[in-house]
Amino acid sequence: MMNNFFKIVVAAALMINGAVAQVKWTADPAHTNARFDVNHLGISFVDGEFTKVSGTIDAPNKENFNNAKIDFTIDVNSIDTRVDARDGHLKSDDFFSAEKYPTMKLKSVSFKPGKKGKYVLVADLTIRDVTKQVTFEVTQNGGIITDPWGKTRAGFTAKTTINRFDFGMKYNDKLPSGVEAVSANVAITVNTELVLN
């Protein structure tokens, strides 16, 4: 009976220590963005970025990101394609409807090792209040470092492709040939530099 009691105590202690071992990383806003590329008129690509991205990653420990919990928010109004008129159109109801839906959300479902040292992130992506599960290929860039100011940092790049119509974007103009003025598929790249709290 006493042995069982000690086993329960040890198991509880291990669970508590495991919870304590969790570490939090915070995205450095000066070195984090969400970029996109989309085909235009079937002959070229237009790219842009959201410059205001915030987020956290809760990892098992300082060296290990397996099964990390990821929670990011993107400010839709920070969109920048270097053309004011185009930015305004993208903020309209044809695309992001930024006034009604000012943020996009990315929340992990799973984060596991993939092939060739990469990770696979399955996440719930919310755009225009529509949530779809999306899979990202994630690369850790250069491991974990200590910067010149003594802070611990890590960098990741996550890539995926989505169909914008899945998220309620309405713009669907076509050329007389039937080619989409703006393609349905959008390539997304999220670059983040994390700081250990």
C-alpha cells in the first residue's frame, strides 16, 4: 500500500515538473512577418506582406519544439503590397474585409518533426471568421542562438498554399479567355524570430 502511495507521489511530481519545464517564446515583431504571393492575369506574381504579426510558442523545453503550442495573430490592416490602391482593394469586402475582420488567427493543432530536419505544423487558420485546418512545412533556421545582448533566439519559416475562396473571399474577375485576374491559390510564408521569455 505504501509503495503504491509513493508511486502516485512520484508520478504527480513528474507531471508537475513537466508542466514547469514548459518554456514560452515570443515573436519579435521587428523580425516577424507573413508574406503572400498570388498569380496575376496568369502571367506574373504579385507579392505582399502583413507587417504586424504577434505570437507565442509554448515548447516542452528550451531545446525542443516537438509538440509546441503555437498561437499567432496577424493584423489585416498592416497589409503592404507597395501600392496604396491595391492595399485598399485587398482590405475591402472583395478580399479580407478588414473593417469587419481586422485580424487573422493561426493556432496549432499539432507540431511534429517531418522529413529532412523540418517540422510539420497542422493549424487552424482563421480568415474572415472562417476557420480551416491548414498544413505548413516549417524550417528551423540556424538552430538556437544567444544574441549580442544576451537574449536567446530561434528562427522559423513556415510555408503553405491556401485557396482564398475557402475563406470567403469574393473577388472572381476573369479575362475573356477565362483566366482568373487573381488566382484562387495563394502561397503563404510566415517568417518569425522568437525570443525566449
